[in-house]
Amino acid sequence: MILIGLTGSVGMGKSTTAAMFAELGAPVWDADAAVHRLYARGGAAVGPVGDAFPGVVADGAVDRAALGARVHGDPVAFERLEALVHPLVAADRQAFLARAEAEGHVAAVLDIPLLFETGAEDKVDAVVVVTAPAQVQRERVLARPGWDETRLAALLERQTPDEHKRARADYVIDTSLGRESARARVKTVLEEIHSPAFRSRRRALD
């Protein structure tokens, strides 16, 4: 099965683009949504995270704010958390891919915000980067509840710059050009990866 890695910085329109892939028949796995499932009541991460970080579980679910406060500024604690959660996220992803393959899908989308930061670009067949001009990005993010310039700057500092993502992408989708333009670009991506001429970046690395 062909794996499409979808990524993009905050405010670029990645979630909207992921929905377009789904609408056109490509199943989408969302890394952030997987973590939310794992942290929710009954999620596989609740027990291990609660044992490792006492006090961060409330009403049977991981309190993400409390957990964030516990690991913030503590690299050792953060690495400990990653060691617990990453295998669970990987298992969730593999279960998704197994279902998609069993359903006969030729391609699937992995929506991973930190695709480049985690080295996951080498594990997919094509990378799609969702982008928009910096001013458009800023306006979108600051219109969201709870966001300000300081929070945006801090997040962008931890992420690969947009221009670097675009330079390393196989496909770029500029969402500032409108929904129809983005949808047409998504359709083109799917058509090209289903083409006999398509060459996987994974094979190119071999």
C-alpha cells in the first residue's frame, strides 16, 4: 500500500486538506487524534502514563494540561513519556493500516504534524506539505481561541521552518489559493501516485 505523509505547520490548513483526501477515497490516520484516543478514558496510555506521572489522570483520562506541566522543561521526563507513548501510537497506526489494506485501499494518508522532526518522511512513499503565506498563517492562528503571538512564536520555534518543509516535499498544496484549488491539487496527487509512472521516495532511498 502506498503511504502518503501529510504535514504542515500550524495554521496552514492541514486538517482541511486531510479531509479532502478522505473525501476523495484515501483513508486518513491522524497522529494527534491517535494520541487523544490513547489519553481518553479507556485509552491504552492512561494506565502507563498515570503510573509514570502520578496525579496526571483525572476521571479515568490523562489531563493533558497537567501532563504538559509535569514534563515541561524536563528533558528526562519528556523522554520517559515518549518511550511510553510512541509504541502505542505506532500500534494504533499499524492497526489503521491493516484495516485500510483489508478494505482494499491502494493508498492511505498519514497525517503527522512532526513528520520531518521525527524522521518519518523516510517511511512514506510521498510527502505532501500543506502551506500558506506567513501572514495568512498568522491571521488564521491568532483568530483561534487561546492563541497569541507568544504562543505562536514558541510553537514555530520547535517546528521545521515552512520553507524547509516545502523544499523537502514531493507535493506542495497552497491553501491560500482557495478550497477548490486545494481540492484539485489533492486530486492530482492521488492520480499521480496511482499512476504506473509513480516512483516511491522510499525506493529512491534504497
